[in-house]
Amino acid sequence: MSSTDAYITGIGQSEVGMKLPRAPLLLTLDAVREALADAGLDISQIDGVSTYPGRVPQMLGFSPVGADELIDALGIRATWYAGGGEISSQLGAVVAAATAVKAGLARHVICFRTVYEAGAMANPDEYPMSRRDRVDGASQWTAPFNALSAACWVAQYAMRHVKRYGMTREQLAQIALTGRAHARLNPRAMVREPLSMDEYMAARLISTPLCLFDCDRYTDASTVLIVSAGDALGDVTCTPVRLAAMAGSVERHSWDQAEWMANYPTGADLWKQTDYTPADVDTVQLYDGFSFLALTWLEALGFCEVGEGGQFIEGGKRIALDGELPLNTFGGQLGAGRLHGFGFAHESVVQLRGQGGERQIPGDPRVAVATSGGGPLATALLLARD
Amino acid sequence: MAGHRALPRLDSQNRAFWTGGAEGELRIMHCADCDGYIHPPRPICRHCLSEQVAPRAVSGTGVIDTFTVNHQKWHPAMEVPFVLARVALDDAPGVYLTTNIINCDVEAVDIGDRVRVVFEQQDDVYLPLFERIES
């Protein structure tokens, strides 16, 4: 048995915050329950689980819950499951699930991403960070030079845009300002205070040209997307959103050996899978763990030329809720919290169903793009309401 | 920029790179069959799949491909600001090294600056840092 299309049916999300007392497995349960109710499914109808990056024992806050544990904890009878970090970034877990349901390996797959980085920092006895005397693997090429955060790595790509294309901090600021403006209209957003250009420009620098407001913050939350087979849509009561195209890539799996970022080939590849074009897209939900990544996704997906992302978002009108290409309408990770990739697909479904409430974009949106990653790893999803 | 640095765990694949500075040499894995360079070092040429690879000393000069001035103290002992850069090596096409640019004002660094390697020893590791070549 096979079906030609995969859909996101149910969506769910836990409370989003910092240092939440509720344990990460229970936050995951909250998101699962909401997604099941949204889809009109019972847990007994779930036959697959997919997650990124799986349980990471040495950094439990980064990923405290794996597919194995969730399957056993919820009594899921899985005919297919997968979880791991060696995939083209967070939403690669959705691509894997879609591939599985298209192949007939499962009908309804729970895709989840649970983060507990703020909670873990506050409770090191329960969530210890393992410290080694020496670094190895990929981090040996950056950590000895005190390039200890992805901020330092993304900043170097951003500096090339500054020097090569004249990107300004005022232009880049629009990613954060727009996210924070939209987050005010999202009841679940973690940061709900507005951010002004003056505050942005006065913020302390993290790693030039990135300042504090260009970087997302540790968050506790779980987000669930149920991916269902096209021939199983009779089981659900919600409006399904079709995964109309998917693309992903890896560039050297390295921040310093890659000539350029993985989102550029990924963005180009996305349009090869579909008859849709960028002109058909009603809203974009683009990974902004660092603001600059969202700017480059706009270029990579062909909404503007390479190098013109700064000019494209200048002033912010174009990417506002009532602009021609509303961006990160839930606040993005800079406003809504570091949901780590899954928030972008979740919000795409919300907007395409017209369920955005105060933050709903106008008109009758039918097509959205959601992305994750952008550095050495990238995934892009094109979502359509038929 | 002195102070604490996380040091690499040395193994058979990376030892030549991290200890070449003891002899003043920046050693990059090189392929005898296709003349390509491989970094991070592995026992396979990523250009032609040959196993005829060995560390080779390169000149240690290069160009700043991109950089950032880091202002955030990622741990309490860190001295900031400092320059992080990605250096393209002159004679190892396609190989970049993340490094620090030292011995100059942090605001003086720019993309395209020519640099040369300066080794900083910590324990058994010789970190390849770079300084600008004044023109």
C-alpha cells in the first residue's frame, strides 16, 4: 500500500517558557495531546514517531526526549520510527516521516522536537552537562580558538554580507524587530515585549555584526506535528496541509570548510520539486535561531537576489503581517522562543488554516514555506492547503 | 589573547595537524595521486578517494576569507574582544582554518588581509594562530 502525498494533520505545542517546572517528557505529552485533539486522532491510531536529534545524553537540555522513550512512555505501537541528529537539520525529521507515510510504512506519525535548555541550566543535578578534558569531532576545529557558539560561526557568514554586499545592522534588525512585533500577538510567545530600532542598535554586541537581539534564547517547550498519509486523511477531522515539496542538504557538515551555506542549494532544490513558484507563496516561516539565517533564506528561496536580502527587508514593511511576504508571523525563535525548527512548520499550518487569531495574515493564504537550519545543514518545506 | 582554551584530543588522524607547530610546520593532509588537500584530516582523499594521503607542510600564509570580532564572554576566564577568522591557505586550495588573528588591534582586521601562521603551544598542542602581514 502506498499513497502519493503526505500531509501535516494535527499540530500541538506545550507551554513555552524558561525554567518551566514541568518535566520535558510531560511537555512532550502536552504537545502530543493537543495535536491528537486537533487532528481528531486517538493515540492508538499513531503508528510512527520521528524526531530530531534524538535523546542527547551529554546535553540533555538540548534534547531530553528521544523517540524510543516517547514510544514506550505513551504505549505507541510503531511500525516505523526514527530519531537522530545526522539528518539535514530539525525539519529533516518531518521529511523522514513524510517519506515513510508515502512508502506505506506508517499512516500517522508523531513528529516532535522537545527543548529544555533553560530548565536544564537551572537544574544541573537532574540534567548534568558532561565536561570532557579535551574536545574532539567537529568541535576540535573551532573550540580551541574560542569559537564556542554558533553565534561566532554565523557571524562570520554575516560579515561576508556586510563586506561584500553592504548589509547594514539597520537592515538585519528587521528580522528581530518583525519577530518581536509578531510575538506580541502570539499568546504562547516567550518574549512579548516590543523591540525598537533604538534598543536594537544600542544592544551589546555578541560577535560582530550580531548583537544580543540577533540570537535566540534558551527555551523550554515541545512542538508536535502529525504527518499523515494521503490515504489516511479520512481518519482526521482537521484541515490537512499538504507537504507539496521538500528539500534538504548538507555542506561539508562543517561551519568552516563549507564554501557557502546549505540553505542556498536547498532553496533552489525546493522549486525543482513543484510547479509552485516563489510568487505563489503567501507567508514564509524561516529559521531565525540567528537573524541572519532568515535573511539568507529569503535569498536562497529566490524571493530576492543573492546579496539583496538586506535591501529586501529594509524598513520591515514587506515582511510585516500586512506586507507582501509576511515573515515569522508567530514571532520566530527570536520572539516566540527557541522551538528549534518545528515552530516554523507549526505556524505555517496555523496560517494556512486561518487560525492565527490576532496574528492571522489577511486574505486566503494557501501556500507557505517553512525552513530549518541554514548553515551547514538545511531543510525547506513547501506547504499547501488544497 | 591568553587564557583558557579548550584543547583537542589528539588521535592518529589529527596529531600531525595539532603538533606540527613543534617543528614550526603547518601540516595539511595531501593526496599524492591528485595533489589535492584534505581537511579535516582523514585517511582518504575526498577529491579522488585515494588512500595515498599524508600530512604535508604548507607555507603557513593565507588570506582572511571572513572574520568576526567576538565580544561575548562564553566563559568567565575569556578575554574579550578578540578576532575569530576563517583563513584560506595560500597553497592548500579549498582548505580553511578557523583561527584567531593576533598581535593587532581588533578593529584593524578586514576580509582579504594577508596573514601568516604563529603557533601557540598549550600542553602538547600547537595552535595555529595567525597575524597580519603588514604591507
